[in-house]
Amino acid sequence: MNKFKEIRLKELDMSAFDIKSDWMLVTAAKPDGSVNTMTASWGGFGIMWNKEVVFVVIRPQRYTKEFVDSSESFSLTFFDTSYKKSALSYLGKVSGRDDRDKINNVGLTIVKDNDIPFFEEAHTALFVKKLFVQPLLESSFLDKKIIEEWYPLKDFHYLYIAEIEKILKKKNSSLSDIDNIIL
């Protein structure tokens, strides 16, 4: 039944630049168990405070922000390109406030690992624990053209830095049947 195996970050075969072209889903659950997700194409990987981390930005009006803020951890899931024009595009345009069943409407299956939701259809899932959150401030931008281009409504993103705690990679015939590889 388990379609995923745990891998170490060093085994992850992707670049932060893949996020821009392939997109990802940021997914979290509230304490009541409700789940929401949003498409993201900005973010990155790095080292901060001697920890392997992701950098994720979420605009204040995004419904998923409420879910991320109310949970200690969340997931980032990555899909093959066949999902981009259909499911990921829809999940990026439609708010869970307006369509409470948007995940089912695109045919994705929510599964959980230690109560953190992710998607069975993904090829890779990162489980991350929040370490830091801060709004981007207009006064901090040195290149004001960024504000003109990306923030005409002054709806500056919130920056989340989260430690990568676990990575699951979809099993396939070319992978071994080892279920768990310690990070």
C-alpha cells in the first residue's frame, strides 16, 4: 500500500529552479483536521541556522496561509508535468474559501504522514517544520521595480523558513524496495 520511500535531501534530484517551471503544492491542516492547499512557484532550498530548510512565500490573502499559520508543520508536494495545466492550475486559481471541495474536484487524494497532509499522486513530498515567519516589508526592498511589478496592491508575501524533516519519493520499478532511509 505504501507507494513512497523516505530519502535523504542529498538524494533529492531537483533544483530550486524546478519550482518555477513545475510548481508545487503547499498543503497544511488546521487543528480540526480540515485541509487546504495552494499552488506555488516561488521558493527555494538552502541552509539556515545549520539546518536544511525551504523558503516559502505566501500572500496574506491566501486561504492556505490560515492553515499554515495554525499548524507546526506542512508539506510541499511535487508532481509530474501532466498535472500542471489541470489540477495545479485550478488549485492556484480557486480559493478553498470559495470551493471547499477543490481538492476532490481535481481528483487528488489526500494522505497523511504524522498528521501532515500530502497527495498520493505526487512524485515527491517534503515535510517541513516552521522555524520563522515574517512579512516582507516595503521598506526592505532595495529594487523598487519589484514592488511596481509584483506588489501593486501592496499585498507583500510572508516569508516562511521551514526545516526539512522528511522527504518521501514515489517508489517505482527502478527504485529499491527499501521503505525507510534515515535522513
